[in-house]
Amino acid sequence: MNRVFVKGIKGGTGTTSVVANLACALRKSNENVYVIDLDPKGDIGLHLGLSWEHQLGWSDYSSFRAASCQFHQDDDGIKFLPYGSASLSNLNFTSIIESCEQLKESENAWFLFDCPAHIDVVDYPTTKEDIFLEIVNCDAICHSFIYKRLNALKHATSRWQHYFLINRFNSASELESDLLQLWQSELPLLAPLYINQDEVIKEATAFRNVAINCAPYSVANDDFETLAGWLVSRASNND
């Protein structure tokens, strides 16, 4: 069971689109993929073909067994569980994460968790085999948050594989290019790849789909295939 937690270091970094496109890239490599939406402000179903009218998800049920009826499957074979409509403040998302082991194919499947930005990394039930991708953009706010996060990680009692992943990188921006160069030379835990800004990601979302399906020869397609391959290699190192 390969678990990847994806969380924005702040709101608005594009976490949900990363989760959806990464799930599709993994699935096209014949991996069994599950996506669990833990973010009440996210909408993973929007990227995976769920109808606009659908409102229910795991948060509307009293147990994981009952919520399992809300698993959907997109055209690529990705199985996903929407968040639903209830408030996160009164919910035990830890139980949902741990209950995923009950699913068929869980032993060899990939589980991607779309995590809300306001829940701290240390509050998730992670193990040393889990991978945590914290999504950042090349801007001054994320630059400040990164170093605060590094300081907090020094005092964390549990261990997991933590990486900062740059999303929406604009190579035409001098500031972003300078920050990228600085992070690559000085920042520990920076993933050795980044996701370029690509208009096709926005266009694909408008069609309730992912960039890989809408533009298979796009920059976005190459980036997410590279990310999927890197994660598979990281998971293989755990075996």
C-alpha cells in the first residue's frame, strides 16, 4: 500500500489539480489508484468527471463502511471518494485514512490523499513509508512558510518522507526563476522536479477532466508523468 499525502503549504497552491493529474499519470502506468478527498474546500470530483450536482461524500456518513457507497470511478479507472458537505471541524479524518486498508487491492494500490492546507502535517497518521508532498509556489509567501515548516519538522516526533513540490512554475518570471535557483541550491527536502504553469490544466478542469487526457503532448503531461515515475522509484526504495 503506497500512501501519498498532498497538501498546500498555504491555500491556493493548486493541490487538488496536482492530485488529480498525478492520479491519472499513475493509473496510465497500470497502477491501481484511489483518491480520497479530505479537503472541504477542494473538489476532486470536478477533475475526475463527477457531475456538478453531486454533493455527497464520506463526510456525510457515520462510518467508512457506510461511506464506501460514495466511491466513484472515472473513465481512466481511478477510484475516488469525494469529501461531501459536512464541516471538517467535527470529523475524524484519521479514521478515514486508516480505514482505507480495508479496501480490495489495498496492498499494492496507490492512495492519494488531497489534504486541506490548514491541517498541520504532524496531525496526519503517517509512517516512515508514507510520502508527504507539500505544494509550494515560487513566491515570497511560500518562501517564508517553507522555512517555518523546516523549523517545525526538526521537532516532529513521527517520521515520513517529506518533500516540497513546486507547482505552477512560470519560467518567464525573473522572480520565480531566482527563487527556484535559490531553493535548488539551499533548500533541503525539495523534490528534484517541478510542475510548470500550463494553461491546459485550467482548460481541462473546465471540461471536468485532467490535462493528461485533454492534451497528451503538453508540458503538463510530461511533468506529471515525471512526477509519477519519481514517486514509483521512491516507493520501490521502501521495499
